[in-house]
Amino acid sequence: MRLISSPLPGMMVLEAEPRVDERGFFQRCYCRRELAALGFPPDLAQANFSFSERAGTLRGLHHQLAPSAEAKLVVCLQGAVHDVVLDLRPDSPTYRCHAALELSPENRRVVLVPEGCAQGFLTLRDATSMLYLVTAPYDAARERGIRWDDPAFAIRWPRSPKVISPRDAALPDFDPEHHDAAAAAAA
């Protein structure tokens, strides 16, 4: 894998480098040694898979608070998404800033999302599949989410969502006492 950019501190956009032959291709989406050299935590706790039937499906923006904060490796296996990473680390120079990019099998992008950042996406095509490798198991008590259209962040999505879960639609606007990793740890 090749590092393409780091739009936020600790966030990395990688490009997988496939080996192509008459059968198709083979590409690595996780290599503990290579990712650890880039600063990604080496231990994975869980692998998650999502499938979205329709274009315009929104999932997110989700994260977990310490001590269950998780780093994520996110890759689109089928379809395409507009992926957003939102920095919620009060000590970060990009606190409350976000980065967005398209992920698809064609562009072979892999996103490393650091702990303390929320992540979500809007599907751009029908039948979209996403794989997430995470460094902490799911912890319902420390799970948090921020509404996709929270005016505090002015995230520009390529279109309005057509499908959104009732849970994600009901996510609150940003509140540092509820959403910040540092504020929660101090409480």
C-alpha cells in the first residue's frame, strides 16, 4: 500500500497496489507491519461488514469514547461512497474539521481513521459493500454519533440522503460534554 495523503492528523489515505494477471487481481487491504510503520495501531479487535442496497444511504457519523476508542481501517469492496472523517480530538490542530473523499474498488483507496474521530458515509451507488477493521470491540455504553447535517460542521454531502436509519436520523447535534473523547474521559 502506498500513502497518498493525510488530510487530518493521524488520518491516512492509502492506495492499494493490486497484482494483476489473467485471473483478475489480488490486493492487500491490511498488513500489520506496513500499517504499524505508518502509526496505525497493530492490534485489530473486530472486522465489520456493511451492505447498503440503495444509492443515497447514509451511515454515521459514529465513534466510541475512551477507553473503547477505536481506530478504523475502512475500504469499499463494491459500489462507491462519499466517506467523511470528523476530528473530535480537542487537542488536535484540526479539531472540529473534517475530510471527505470517495472510496470505491476502482480507486483502491483505504482510509485509516484515528481514535477520537467520527466517521460516516453516503453511498453513491446501489449495492455498496464496506469493510471496517477496528482496534476496539463495540461498546454500546461508549458509542456516540453526530447528526450528518449538524450545522456546527457544515459538511457538504454530494446529495441529501434517501435512506437513513431512525437511530442515525435521531443523532444529536454536537455537544462537547457528550461527544469529545477528552471531555468524556475527564468526567
